[in-house]
Amino acid sequence: MTRKFTTDKLQTKIYASRTAMGEAAAGAVIARINELLTSRDVVNIIFAAAPSQNEFLAALTNSILDWSRVRAFHMDEYIGLHPDAPQGFGNFLKEKLFNKLPFAAVHYLNGNDATPSAKCKRYAALLQQYPVDIVCMGIGENGHLAFNDPPVADFNDAQLVKIVELDQACRQQQVNDGCFATIGLVPTHAITLTIPALMAAPFIYCMVPGPTKAVAVFNTLHQDILELYPSTVLRRHNNAVLYLDGLSSGKL
């Protein structure tokens, strides 16, 4: 680690490389899971699906842990993609994590459900039945958390899960990340956990590497805490840690 500091309540840790960042974040998450397992049978975790999470997820799969005592959720999903599309966030996490470890249960968001609004209610009910202990997330180029883009982000959202329209910057990021060839192929709508659903977790670990995230990282730490910059809300959380590499921290 090259540098660490705190902004409001948000801890920031900067590492020399994406690999070092991912391994450090995974080590912290594994330690927290083991700590929680001393006082409960199962730990509930929400995972993000994005290339920014690759090093972190790879390090998790190489960790020693009783994964049969971990229940997994994921935080957002496109509406209308083919069920087998590799861009699907459930499919991404299945390949990178869920199929590699013996989780107690994995609860997928289905973006092809015939009644997406009913799916939102069912998933919200699961989150109430199994209160989340840990969120492992990233930050979008536009500052979004999950798919809570600036036009739809609501720090006081009454819903836990909702359908949203994706803004242009969010959809362009999917092209920038190499997930889609053109923006016309990126779905326009998605199901997402809301900001209150994410912030309700006692512990948040946020992994944000790469040069395309440098502006979003700067805004997270330096802008006013507003829905215009959704990730700024992390500065209100009592136990959130932001993990960066040299490139994503380049504007600090």
C-alpha cells in the first residue's frame, strides 16, 4: 500500500497495482467474513459484476474459507439480454465466482423475468429475509453505485430493488469496458438494488481500479454529498473502505 487516508467516514487505500489492490481487498473481506462467522451460521454478501472486480474476485477464489456458510446476492442486472449472454451480470459472476466456490446459496436477479416489477419485490423480500452483512462493489465512470445513475439515484429511496433507465454515460462505460461493441447493443433498462439497500450493509468494500475511474474517484472524495454524484454517499457509511490503484487515484 502506498497511501491511506479518510474523507469524512470513508477510508481510502491506494495500491501500486490492480493486482495488489484486489488481493488486499480480498484479504480484508475474507478476514471480515471469518470474524462474522464466529457469531452466526451464515454471512450474506452482495457482489458486483464488472471488469473492475476481476482481480478482487480472482483473489477471493484462491482464499481459504468455508464458503458453504456464505449466501450470495448480486446487485444489478440488465433487462432483456439473452439468458446466456456473457454480458449478463449473473453470468459474469457465475463464471468468475459462483461456479468456483460452494456457496450456501446464490440468489440471482433475472433480467428476463416476465414480470420484472414482481421480480423486484421478490428480491427485496429475500434481502429482508437475509439481511446483508457485506457489500463488495465498484463505482461507475458516472459515479453510479450498482445501476443508480445520477438521474435515478435516491439516497432515501423507499424501494430496495427497482427498475431503472440507464443513462448515456453508464451505457457508454459498458462499451469502454469492452463488454459491448457499440452503445446500440447495450440494454437501456436494468434491475438494480437501490442505494439504501446497499448502504444498509454494516460493511462495504469498494474496489475501483483503472484510469477511466479517476474522475469518478475524485468526485467521490471531493464533491458535495449529492445524488448528482451517487458514490459520495459512501462518505456517510460507518464502515466503508475504498480500494484504488495508482491509475484510478491519479487525480487525487
